[in-house]
Amino acid sequence: MDKDDFLYPRGRYYGQVKPENLVFNANFQEFAQRVGIICSLETSGKISPEEAYDQVKALWKQLKRAKKQLKIGENPFGGEEESKE
């Protein structure tokens, strides 16, 4: 087993298979892993709660930016996911 596979496992993706969804899923899994590491560092006293908050907030903004760039949740052509009215 590769060290990176052990330290950074990836879950399977079960959603609608589109390139942008796969990329966002990878970004989301990385976000979750990094938040877990930050929480562990804060819990063990290695970083302050304020620093942990700032780091998670920066990661969240990065994830939101990726979502916007990939146009996740937008449906410009009215395909399979119609808006519910």
C-alpha cells in the first residue's frame, strides 16, 4: 500500500458522473481531510482555536471558489436537474 493512499484515502463517487462533479468531489474530500487534521492539531494544543478557525475558514472559501468555477449546482440548459417550483 502506498503511503499517500494510507494517509489520504479517497472514497468512491456515487453521484452523476460528469468531469466537474468528479473534480469537485476530489476537492471536497481534500477539504474534509484537511479540516480533520486542523481539528486534531487544535485539540492537541498545537495550534490555537483562532488559528484553527482561520485555517478552516480559508479552506471553506477555497472550496466555495472551486464550486463556483466548476459551476456546480447551476443548470444553464435545464437538463436532468430541473428546479423545483
